[in-house]
Amino acid sequence: MEQCKVDNLFDLKETIAADLLREVTYPWEALKAIGDFIRRKGKELNEDVFEKRGEDIWVAKSSKVAPTACLNGPLIIDEDAEIRHCAFIRGSAIVGKGSVVGNSTELKNVILFNSVQVPHYNYVGDSVLGYKSHMGAGSITSNVKSDKTLVVVKGDEGQIETGLKKFGAMLGDYVEVGCNSVLNPGTVVGRHTNIYPLSMVRGVVSANSIYKNKNEVAAKEER
């Protein structure tokens, strides 16, 4: 499915993980490699810009990290990012430049592009969030199916078997997710799409859309 490909979801100039994502066709194919990529990339980072804060943890000196935040490696926090009170980063996470990880937000095995906001009570696991994407308060990625079977990405163009048990969501650049929404395993949201609050999302949502529910998806009007 063309709309699910890396090049159609993301501007790779807006992430320190560009080299990793260039190696794959679909972004979820990079999920298993995030931890090893961080370990390699961390050793190459400029020591004038980044400091090492523990095993496989690199934090930009210009970033702001609350003393109550929990940081586990492998982890890269890029320049000018903000990690707020009681954020919990479990590991295998890349937090992009200028991104915000908020109060009680939990990250695990993720790539946050630059200027991503997950600022209030979010869970983001086994996911990739594109440039300037934003998850409203309480919205989460659900990364494991209730029957524990492997995740399949389903869209109008067909379906793709991922071979992954854990797969949250792939959000394209500029995606807005409304408060208290749930992004079910295998969700892929195209660029510039808005998800209504309290939505339950599954499968592929086209770029430039407004999603209310699976039966109400409208194309954005050109301005």
C-alpha cells in the first residue's frame, strides 16, 4: 500500500533516525531495530551537544529533563526537547528535537520525529510519530491485540501481514489525535489528518482526512 510507505508518511529531514528509516519500505519494519540503532548512533553523537547519562542514554545538553522523569536506555533525547514531571521512558526511544514528553506519559520502543507533542497522560509503544504530530490528553497507542495474534495492517488497497506481535501506530507528519482516542494495533494515519476526540481507530486512515469513526471519514476541504 503506497500510502503506508515511509516516503509518503514522513519528512526524513526531521529525525535523527533517518538512516534507519531509509533502510525499510514500511516504518513498522524498523521497530525491531530501534534499540540497536540508538546504541550505534549514540557513539557518533557530538559530545559538545550531547552528554551520556547512563548506559546507552544520550541527552542533548539543551534539552530540559525533569528530575522526576525516569529514563531507561537505549535512549536519545535530541536538542531542545522537554521531558516533564513523572514521564516514564522505558527504553528503545528516540525523542526528536523540540519534542515534548509530558506528565505521566510513557514511551517504549518508539521514534518521535522533531516537534512531536505527547504532553498529557499518553502511552506510546512500538510506534513512529511523524514531524509535528500531536496526541491529545489521554490518547494512547494500543500495541498488542487482545487475542495476541500477529498484527495485520488493513486498508482499502488490501492488507499487509507485519509478522509483529507488538505494533502500535504510525502517524504521518502533522497528524492531530484528539483527546482520549485509542489507536488500535496496526493503525496507520496519513499526513495532515485529524482524529476526533474519543475515537477508536483501526487500519489505514488516508492523508488529509478528518476521522470521526470508521464510517465517517471525510476529506479535508482545500483552503
